[in-house]
Amino acid sequence: MRPARLALNAFLVIVSLGWLAPLALAVYASLRPYAETSRKGYFSWPDRLTLHYYAQVWDSAELPKYFTNSVIVAVPAVIVTLFLASFVAFCIARLRVRWSLALLVVFTAGNLLPPQVLVTPLYEMYKKIPVPSFVSDSGTLYDSYLGLIAIHVAFQAGFCVFVLANFMRTLPVEITEAAVVDGAGVWLQYWRVTLPLCRPALAALATLLFTWIYNDFLYALVLISTGDKLPVTSALNNLRGQFFTDYNLLAAGSLMVALPTLIVFFALQRQFVAGLTLGAAKG
């Protein structure tokens, strides 16, 4: 092995260990009683390991309820975002629309706004948009699942349009032209011809979107006031005491909250990797 290759491998190993070290410490802390950790320190040999904290988190933090809230928000938001973004991307990449490049730049530029800048205008706007009572008890878009889904769709659509439009441009134009010759309209060109070819890209985006939306805390904290509607990321606050915080218990809760994102990643791992590497070998 050449010295340069050896140095590169050593660097990658060091970076990987640096990324894994906090996770490994959290797993290690979640398996130790806090009394033992406070007495001997986190970097010490354990007297015993236990899964007691995981059972305590499941009961005291009411995780099933908050998991359900996160699924109610994340799953529809991912589906709607991918549908709308893929259709816009198809119009930009496949249809001869004027100013398509400018439209793509506008969608991409929307992602450059930091979420903190949008919080106050969104809060004021949501309190003034009326909705039916079955959507929100407040009578407005504020404190509703629909409002939380809408902001995620709006904020994530720009990135998805950018990725899908560039991916659709790599598809052979002859496929769409053959569909036009066979009499396919715009909808059939999109739904039957183009969209099935975008499955790897859609799977990669679905994995990323679910992770981002599931892990959101800021928008839910500002736009939701009812405690029973908050997502699972807010359930970790239930593990913090007023005068004392058991950080080993908090580590167990953090690992349990992160578990669904790992399940989604491993379920879509093959499509995710394929979507990331598409076009890498194109010459």
C-alpha cells in the first residue's frame, strides 16, 4: 500500500471514530446507573449494565403517544413533498416551460433562508388563517397538524425540486418522445414513464426528508401549543427534572427517539445508496 493511500485510510478511520465516539458514549451511559456514573465518572469500568433506563423512558416519557404524533406529521409531509416536487421537477426538466432555469433557482433559493427568520412571521400568519374546527380546536391553522405538515412541505420542496430536476435531465429524452408518439399526455408521461425511473432518487430523498422532519423541534415548539400534539423530539423534555437531570436516562431516551430514523434508513438503504451514486460513473 502506498504511503498516500495509507495516510488516507488512517484519516478516514480517525474521522469515523470521531463521529462514532459520542454515540458509543451515549449507549454506554444509557446502560449504567447514574449513581455509579456520578461516583466513578463516565469514562470508567462499569460495575453492572442494565436496560432499566429504557423501560423507564418508555413509561415516563409516554413515547408511544409522541411517536404517533411524529408519524402523523412526517409521513404525509414526505409523501406530499415528493409528489409536488417531482411534478414541478418534471415540468422544469421535461416540458418546454419559459424561465424554467429561473424557476429552479427560485425554488433552490428558498432553502437559503434560515428557519429562525421565518418563525415570527409564520406564528403571526398561522393565528390569522381560519380552518374548520375538525382541523384545529383553535379555529386557525395554529396548533394543528395541518399547519406543521404545510410548513415542512413548503420548506423542503425546494431542495427536492433541485435534486429531482437535475436527475430527470439525465434520463434519455427518447423515452418521453416515444410516449408522446404513443399518445401519452403530460400526466401519463409523468406518472407512467418518468416517475418509475426516479425511484432511487425518490427513495434517497424520502430517507433524508423523514429524518429532517422527524427530528424537527423548532417549528413544532413554535406552531403547536397543545402538549399532546407535540412530536417525539419534545418528549425528551419530560425526562428533565426541575432541579436535577439524569443524563443517563436522557441518553437512553435520545437513543430510543432516534431508533425510527435508523429503521427507515436500513429499510431503504439499497435505494438510498443507489440514489446517492447515480451519475457518479457517467462519462
